[in-house]
Amino acid sequence: MSFWDRVKNTATDLGDKIQKGSQELGEKAQIQIEKAQQSEAAKRLQQGSAQAWERTKGVATSVRDKASEALMGKTTLVTFLEPKLGMTLSRDDKGQPVVSRVDQAGAAETLGVAHGDVVVAIRAGSPGDGSGEPSIKIETYDQLMGLFPAMGRPVSITFLTPKEGGALSSTGGVVNFRMEDELEKASLIVSKLTADRSSNPDAAIPREILRKAKGLAFIRVAKLGFGVSVKVGTGLVVARLGEGAA
């Protein structure tokens, strides 16, 4: 083989190696690009999922708050700066601290506190003051009276304005969790159903029908919808056990 043939063969081999190397480099580069794209897509998907989850939590929280407000009433945080609150608190029939009087032009009236509002939480200081003071949930009048002397001013109080006819109503509420409330509601319903037909012809039930009844069921249900339906209720069933049954 001549010298030029050997040079030619060497050049050809070198060219093939260069081409092969370039191809391998190109394939590796493509793989890295695809991995980077997949990683970026996964990152965007993860971020999108996190954002979607936060939006879902926000909607769920909003639904919960609206449902709670619709059933229980509206809560309001009020900060008192003056020594005199301008209101009188009393113990209601459930032992809760309730506003029984609001002084005209006093601090409470100026801040929007109304007669019948229930104290549900208290905190020393004002919101955002950086003191780190916790908000204390109030369940009884006696508990509140035991905390008041140490609170000083400012003091932040959370009031619940009960929804009329809502869960805090002991006679006409939809949702009650005490047997006493259920019995009182049932008694009122029976009184209305057995009223004189001349005064209540549409609602009254003939006593003969009640005498033949096997029992009575008193069930009240509330259904709320804010994108997500919420249905709650309570009830009481009374059955006739027969003659001489205890």
C-alpha cells in the first residue's frame, strides 16, 4: 500500500471516529436536555399542584367559615383601650358570658358590640402587637370573670353574634346538642300541633290521629350550600310502649 493510501485510510478512520463521537455527544446532549425539560415540567407540575392545593384549602376554609357563620352566627374581634368597657356581662342559661346591657355612647357601643353578643375568646393586648399573648377560648362566665382582672388594657375580646333562630337558640334552633333543648322544641311543636283548630286550622292535627300514632319523630335539618353542600340536624323520637309499659 502506498504512502498516500495509508494517509487516506487514516484520514477516513479519523473522520469516522469524529463523526461517531459527535453523534454520541449529540445523543448525550439530547438526553440531558430531555431530562432538564422533564425536571422543569415536574417542577412546574409540583408548583401547580401546590397552588391548586392552597386554593382548595382556601375554598374549604371559606365554606367552613360561611357554614359556621350561617349556623352559629358571626364572630367579631374588638379591642378595648379604655378602662371602662361600657357594657354589662351576665351569665345566660347555658353558663356563657353574654352582653346584657350596652351603655349609650360607651366604648362597647362605639365598637359595635350589641346586646345578646356572647364572649367566646379573650386576649391581653391588641392584634399584631407582637406580644405573643395567646387568645384564650371562653366557655363559661366564671372562667371569663377569673381572667378579667389580669388582662389590663388594651384587651381584645371576640364576640359571637348568634344567628336568630340558629344553633344557639334554645327553642327554635335547628341544631342543638342538648337533650333539654330537644325536649323543649318537641314540647313547643306538640303544643302547636294540638292547638285549637279554630285558632290554627292549617297546622293543628286531630287528637284522634295522635291517639292512634305509634310514636312521634321530631327532626329538623338545615342544608347549606356554598359550592359544597353541608347538611346538619338533630332530632328526637318518642315511641308509644303500650299499656303499663315503663
